[in-house]
Amino acid sequence: MAAIVHPLLTLLASLTRQELAQQVTYLKAENAILRSKLPDRITLNNQERRRLVRHGKKLGPRIKELISIVSYSTFRRWIRNMEDGPAKRPKSKAASKPGRPRTHESIADTIIRIRKETGWGYTKIIQAMRRLGHRISRQTVKNILVEADLGPDPSDHPDTWSDFLKRHAATMWQCDFACKRKWTIKGMVDLYFLVFIHVETRRIWVSPCTANPTGEWTTQQARNFQMHLQDENLPCEILQRDQDTKYVDSFDEVFRSTGCKIKRTCPRSPNLQAFVERVIQTLKHEVLNAFCVVSEKHLDHVLRVSQDWYNHRRGHSARDHLPPVRTNGPIPAVDLSKQKIFCDSELGGHLKSYRQAA
């Protein structure tokens, strides 16, 4: 009888395990679908953790095949925390605040004193404190000074280019090369000329043109410009130019002989020559582009008229919309209802200006 009953019980038990396995497989698939609809991270409270541990601890290592809400290592940590209790940290004698320790008051007082007595920036204060044996960071110095209302000072920063120009504008000139194409039987030929501008008044001087701007020609134009300065009694203590190779040593020597300093700009930095670059653009757009030059004399005539027009009759926004060269004092208003206004035309009517009729 036992030989018949035992196989029957074994068969029933195997059928039960198969049914349970199918149920578990279904529940795992359903759980995966539900998890895909939820956020990646689910936060559990202590009660929920204890509930999962109570049921999952009985399964032992087999929980690896079922657990999906957290990792197996996290589940094991939950078990250890519940069995051993939370780790107790040793209490410190004095309750400390979170974060880095506060800078000692004596160090802060010394930093503030150095700043008030010297006006130094952050780097020099760090160096002074380092010589006193205290290693502090730049951010610490900044925080201490800002808290004491001694923040960044304009003297902490290097001199700017605009400040340099403002200081020397009254005695500073800029120069640069410009060109205009000449029409010939054999084709187009570039004619070069030099343009000088006084930074403060925006007054300009334009040299005669040449098709071959050698070092000798450039030096001669420097002499001509010096003669112009003497005739007009104009100061020139600094001449700013670029790195063009046509500025030979003899060109610089003409200006150094009068005590003028040569200031060369960095390569590929036309923005440092903004004043003379803008004048050249004005001459091209407002005058030269309207003419087809056929000879050097033709271009020299156009440049002479353009120079006089720019200095005496063309308004400039930096000069209160008045010409660079003008009489001092306010300009008297013309009674337009009674006085006759006359239009002066130059260069074949291309340049126009208005004045009160004599």
C-alpha cells in the first residue's frame, strides 16, 4: 500500500510546485510592467522596509530572483540595521557646526588691517599672511573682506586700454596705412597713403599716395607729418602704430628725436587702432568709393580736399556733432528766417556743407 501512496503524493507535490512556479512567474511579469510605469527611484518609509524584510528574510538567497524594488545589497543592509540596530556615533565633547571651521578672529582682524593700511588685493594679502606662517585660501580672504565691506577695489585690477587712451588722448596720435586702387591700361594698381589722427580732437592728417611704399617713402612722410605738427603747434608725445614692416627704424627715429614715444600694438589686433581704422572707413565710404582714380595726382587732390573737409566741415559725434577743428566757445545761432544759407560743394558736388552767406 505504501508503495502505491508514496508515488501518488510525490506527483501531487510536483504538480503543486509547478503551479506555484507559474504563479510566481506571472507575478514577476506583472510586477515588471507595474515598475515600468513608476519612477526610477521609489522611497520607502521604515514601516514598509520592515514589512519587506519580514517576508523576504524567510526566502533567504532566493530573494535575489524576486526582489526588484531595491538591490539585493540594499535589502541585506536593511536586515543588518534591523538586527544590529543603527550605528551609534561617538558624541563629541563640543557640538560642532556643519561645514568647514570658522576662520580664527585674529586672522580675520589681521587681514582687514592689512587691507586698510595698504589697499592690497587678495593675492598680496595671501602672500603677507603666508610670510606670517598662515596658509589661507583666496576665497577666505575675499569672504572676510566682503563681510567687512572692503570688497574689490578698482586698484586691484590692471590698467585698462580705455583708461590708457583717456589719460594720453590729448598728446596721442594713431597712424595706419590705407589704399585705393588706380585704373591703368595694364589693370588695377594699389596706391597707398598714411592716415594720422589725434585721439582727443579727432583731427586727421593724410599723406600723399604712392604705388611703392618703401621704407624711405614712409620715413619722408614721417618728416612731413612732423612739419605739419610744428606749423599747427600740435602736441605728439605718443604715436601708436601696428607691426607693419613698412615702419622701418628710421621712421620711428623721426619721432623719437622729438621726444615722442612709439607704442606698437599687438599683432592681429585692429581693435586697438579703432580711431584710425574708423577714419579710414569714413574716407572710403563717404569719399573714395565714389571716384575712379586714374593717377597719383588725382588721388592726392581727393585726399587733400577730404582732409580739409573732415577737419573743418564734417561733424563728429565725439565732438558734439561739430567738426574736429573749430573756434572755442559756443557757436552763435543763425537766424534762419532772416539769414541766407549757402551750400558749398566740393569734389564735383560729392561733398556738401552749409554755412551762412556772407
